Amino acid sequence: MTLLGWLLGIRLIHLISGIDHWVAMLLLAWVGGHMVYDGLKQNNPSGNEICTDRTRGSSLVMLSVATSIDALGVGLTLALLRMDVVNASVLIGLVSLVLSVAGLLSGNHLSRRFGKRMEVLGGLVLLLIGLRIVISHMNGWRFL
């Protein structure tokens, strides 16, 4: 998506830059909101709990799209700054891989230890990331 953003950036920056951060924020808010709701929801009194797997279905698709839109925005920025997109994309991919694996491993451990509280915390983190994306795109708030 970073490479695609760079390609779009050199051609269509004026059409995309106005809404990309809003779309990413809405997608992150949707997934994060559902995570907070599921984490705070009372257990099913019948004992038959329905387990939502965030690694499947619409939640994964929405989170992937939000992340991809953010990478697209980075690619747009690379095009504006006239940076070497190949090296930047490889570095972004490697860092994303390492942090994703670390998040997966620590998430499994923390989920077993703290249960639904970690789902609420994860949802709040996604909401804050979405808010940060929007705030960082507003004039005068570039320091975030």
C-alpha cells in the first residue's frame, strides 16, 4: 500500500489527501468500538459463550483496510517529499512484520492473563490511534 500510495501521490494527491485520514479513523473507530463493547459485555448466563475471533471475518478486513489506508497516506507523503520509496517501503514492511509478530505473541499471553480487560484496552488503543490520525492531519496539530 505504501508503493501504491506513492504512485497515487505523484498523480492524484489533490483528490485523496482530504479524506484519507477520516476513512482510516472511521474504520479504526468501528473495530475499536466493537472490541470495547465486546470486552464490557456481560457473559452469557447460559454458560454458552460466543467467542468473537478478531483474526477472522469483518473485523480483520476493516482493521486491514484501516492499516492499508494509513500506509497509503505514508506513500502519498513520500511522493510529496520526493523520498526513495523502495527503501522506505522495505523498512516499513520489516518493522510492521516484527511489530505484528510481537503484538500477536504478547497479545495471546496478556489475553490469557487479563482476559476481557485486554480486549477493552486494545479497542481503546485503536480508538486513540484513529483520533491521532485525524488530529495529526488538522492544521496546527502536526506535533502529534
